[in-house]
Amino acid sequence: MSGRIPHPQLRNLYKYAWTENPSQTVNYVEAHDNLTLWDKLYYTNSTASMETRIKMDKLAAAMVFLAQGIPFIQAGQEFLRSKPFPGGMSFDHNSYKSPDAINSLKWNRKSEYKNVFEYYKGLISFRKAHSALRMYENAQVAENLWYLDNLPQHVVGYILKNDNIFEELIVFINPNDYPVRLHAFGEYGVYIDGNCAGTEPIRTVSGDYNLDGISVMVLGRKKEEYFGNDLVTD
């Protein structure tokens, strides 16, 4: 999430920090090689419901778009691209020599999974709107991204500063299949959760609130001088 830099809070992971700056890392969960994300989720979670696997897909996509570095998605990922063999019982993991019947984009899936498409669209819009998600130098990330301690097991949380719109931006990632209880010190707008994503607040939270299972949540508190789409300047 910090762009493979030697982050001061992750000293035990320095051997994995190989970039001179975050823009040298490309983050993705699906490419032309190997299974599509949706097919991989089926193979690894074949007993999970469709609803659960969609949550997993959205969680994976959110992590890509909320990480420092360059986000990358494959065409069709935003509507759960699948490459089944004839009969639909197995999926092509190396389709470079497969026919169009397997490799073509099945555009009907865009309307079938419109909620997923809109979620990806919202993630893209949110990332483009907020400079704190697009830092270019190691020092920027080290100074303005801070991981939170004392969170429930397996939950990751971090604060981002120095944003063009928000006083602070807080990201929580919950891979558990159950909700966890968190606490907000003050009132924050929720801009991304497990169902929706975008540049407008979905709701507000303050005090105790729940973070759903298999989901992310992004909280933001606007700078006092920020109104609408413009920054008030002297």
C-alpha cells in the first residue's frame, strides 16, 4: 500500500522495498497472463456465494486503486471478465492461443454486473481527485502515510496527509468475513465502502461504527477552506 518504499514503520520488510520512488511499482490483481481475477476467485472459493466473491473482487480492486504506485487493470476486469472453456466447467489460464470465443470481451456482463462496473468507476474517480493517493517521492510517502496500530486482527488501516482536498484521508481494509468495530474521533464522510465508491460522501460516521467484512472503507474530512470543487485562496 505504500508503494514498495522503505517505509519507516515497515523496517522488517525493507528487503522487499526495492523502488527509488512509488511510481516505479505497478499494482494489479489481473493481467492477460494467468486466470482473470474473477475466475481465480471461483477456483479458490468455489463454495462461496456469488455475493461473497463479488465482495472479494471489489476488495482487491480497492486495494489496487488506494495503493501508492501505478494502478493497472485488465480490460473487462471492471465487469468480472471470465474466460471459461466450452462447457463452462473450467477456465483458461493462458489464453494467448485461444480463439475469440474465450478471449473476447462479453459486453453483456457490463449490464449484468453494473454495480461492480460503477464501483470501479468510483474508485478511479476518487483516486484521480485526491493527490494523497498519487505521491511520487519516497519522502512524501514516508512523511504523509502512517499505519494505525491496535486494530482488530488482520485489519489494515492507515492515514494519508497532505491531500489537495482532505485534511486527512483514512483507509481501512478488512479481509475478515465478519464486521469489526472501529471508532472515529470526530465526524468523517465515508466515500468508499464495500458497496459504493465515488467522490461524494455516502454517509458520515462519528464515534463507534462498523467496518463490514470483506470490504474497505475510506473516510475523509475536508479542509476548512475547501468548498465544492474549488480551493479558496487569497
